[in-house]
Amino acid sequence: MSVIVQIADAVAGELNGGTFGQPFTAERNYLPLYDLKELKSLRVTVVPTGTAIESKARRTAQHDVEIDVAVQQKLVKTDNATIDPLMSLTEEIADHFRFKRLAPPDAVWIKTENEPVYAQEHLDQYRVFTSLLTLTFRVLR
């Protein structure tokens, strides 16, 4: 199995084994497209998105692997009381991976980006909260 798939599976496993402010089941998916009906319940999707490889020593390469974690839900209301808990959940997920090691394949967390914090066009057009975390892990092989 490829390194990026192993890391994506490990991220999904960490999410499903963690304790968060809202219950959810994370799933790894290559094409995270959902109908609005499917987004009525909270969805957390893990997507392998990129790898940068560079030489570190004569026979060692550094793999920086990016994994996207999308938090999505169709909303009845778009007020602060409805959206704030989803923003908090996104931050909880980001905090969960800070300084985390994943095994296999012995991947070390490097950074987390939250862009967009939420997708304004999804909220405006579809009443869907969408936030995207990009987690970067490093593996030496």
C-alpha cells in the first residue's frame, strides 16, 4: 500500500478513535462529493491530496504528505449558534493532530492549514458548512 494511503487511513483511524465535541465517523475517500441529502448529518472526509519528495541523505528520501480533512454539514439555520460548534469541531480536529506521530509508516506531523476556514459560497448558495484542514506529515524512507 502506498505511503499516502497508509497515512490517510491512519488519520481516519485517529479521528474515529478520538473524542470530540460532536460525534462523527470519518471516512477516507478519493472523491468527496455528496448530495445535499447526504450532508444532512455531519460528514468528516479524509482525502489523500499530495506528496513532495526530496533527498535527505545518500539513501534516504523525505516524503511530506498532505491529507485533507473536510468537515461538512447541511444547515437549517446559518446563524452563529449553529455554525460556532462546527468551527469548534474543526479546531478540535486540528488540535488533535498537533505533534502527533502516526504509525505505520512512522509519520510525524509537520503543520496544519485551515483554508478555507469555511467556504462562504457553500454557506451562501447551499447552506452547507464546509471547512478544510490540510494536515502535513513527514516520513523518511
